[in-house]
Amino acid sequence: MRVGAVLAAALGLSAACGGGGSGGPDAGDPNAEVCPVAAGDGVSFDPAADPCRWLSRYRFFVSTDLATLTANDRVVPYDLNTPLFSDYAWKSRFIYLADGQTMTYDDTDSFSLPEGAVILKTFSYPDDMRQPDGPIRHIETRLLIHRNDGWEGLPYVWNDDQADARLSVAGAQEHISWIHSDGSQRDVDYVVPNKNQCKQCHEEAVDVLGPIGPKARHINRDLDYGAGPENQLTHFADLGMLTGAPADPADAPRDAVFDDDATGTVDQRARAWLDINCAHCHNPGGAARVSGLDLRSAQTTPYDFGICKTPVAAGPGSGGLQYDIVPGDPDHSILVYRIDSTDPAVMMPELGRHVVHEEGVALIRDWIAAMPADPCLAPAPAPATR
């Protein structure tokens, strides 16, 4: 795997935030005054303090080899039924709650997390995706921190030696190469978003930044916590970190796994893929609310999730097509046209990916093709050339 240099602008801004070379923190780190390390071995995190320059200072992970991401006490891993696609990056997710804190269950919306909560997500690439236990390289770890005045997103970029990750509020760009699951060589210019771009995905309601992953339908699934598979909702509840969840996870909503037909029909899996990849913007309160397109999996009105729906203001993003979804005809559906593009003026989602999610597009095409054919009352034009 080849990883390029971090953008010079990001490096310059990081240095201004605390100086330093490429290694981890040391006794002379000027950031120590604004990011004190608490005594002991537990997590050292103060939601009222300025951001730490180095990820290691928080002690969210306990291993002497930080790259193993061994979680500290009260830092609990979790996974999603269908994850957001991010240029084929692998992701490790954790939720941190201080001792005595809990999050509150909700059937529909993200769980309510208390002040001081932190959601951590690390983006990584293996050398070879066919060897899940082989070498892996972390690119960035994003922290979503609940401050007393709301949520704040912070990107940390990992050093070449994988010893630590440094705060990079200006973002970064790295060239990544790996062997894909089909044995082919793949490359991408991976972009770490800057701090201000967090709101483009994490603002599901107007001017409200917050979590999007910790929803019942996403995390109602099993994960092996060391003693065999256990439902995540049950695990968090047993730890005293989740209140209000149903005693039986079968009573909680659960989205399908998009690439596992044992978890749902084509319709259920396609709706789950659209929910996690698109619904954070395409919902009644999201950034794309003016489109009128609601791609949450719980939306049951066909027109509202795009069936024979004309775009409000798609511009070149429509490709000259007339309807978001034309039943039975993926080639004349704007939805397929946009998710199958890498043109910045066309592609959706417009942030977080630079290559096409081939498996996701294939699923959406199959979903639309399986719908009873409906010309939507008007002849469909030929799609524009991408």
C-alpha cells in the first residue's frame, strides 16, 4: 500500500495548533497546557477542554501499540448493519461514555447521548482485502464530541509509522493503493474532510450537528465482544450504557445488510443502503430537504422515496432525465445516474466518496428493475453521457 503525504496546508495548521514532528507526544509538547492528561490508566477526556493535538492523549485506546485500537474501559465497539460507503475503507466504530453516563434509546432517531460522549470512527485500508487478518493501515480517526454547546467533529490523521494520529482541522489528502476483494489493484485519492465539512453529513436537522450512526435500525445486530456473538443493544444495556431499549431486540427495528440476502429482500436491502448513504441529507429536516426526496428506510410512500417523482432543482445532476425512479427502468432513473457517477456536479453522495460503490449501484439497479414497469406517464429521454 502506498500512502502519500498529508496536504501541506493541513500540516501547517496542525503545527500551529501545537507544533511538532511526525512522532507521538512527548514531555515538551506545548499542547500539554491545553490538553492535560489525567492520572491513571483510564480515558483522559474533558469535554470542556481544548482539543488534544494527539489522539493518544485521550487514552481511548489502551494498547502500547495504538494501531491495534484496543479499547479502554467505557469505550465500547459497535458496528452497523449496512455501513456508509467511503471509498471501500474499512471502519472501526466506538462509543465512549464516562462512568455513570447513559444514552437513551429511540425507535427512529439517533440515540440521545449525554454531554461528554464521544463517537470514534477510524478509517483504514488493508494491503489485501482478501486477507482480513493481514496488514492494515489506519488513515484517519474522526471524533464526534458532545460539548456543552453541542456536537463538534474533529479529524485526526495517522502518521506513516502508525504510532499516533494528529489533529488536522484543515483535512488532508492521501493516495491509497490496495488489492481489492476481486484480486485487482485499486487506487484512490482519499480525502479527509476538514472540520467544517462534518456538518454536511451530520446535520440531519436544520443547524443541528449530531450523530447519525447510533440508531436502533443500524445497530440492532450481533457483535462478538469476546465471548461469542451478542446483540449490541443488549450489550450496551447490560453495561448500563443504554436505557429505554426493548428487553427483546426483536422488538426493535432492524435494517437489512445490503449485501446479505439472508437478512432481507432486495427491496429491504436497497432501502437500507439508501438510508445509510443518503437519508442523512434526504429527510424532511436534512440538508437536501428542499428536494422533497425522503430516503429513510421507514418512509413507505412511494412518491416520497422517488417513485415517478420529478426533481425539484437537480440541474446537471438530473442528466436530462425526468424522474428520480422509473419503475422497471434503472437506466432512466436519476437516482441510478447520480450514484453511478464520479462527476462532482452529478455524483451523490457529494461528499465522502470518489469512486463508485459498484455493489451498491448493482443492488439499486436490481431493485428498480424488479419493480412493475411504469412509464411515469411520460416518455423517458435518453440519459446524458457521463
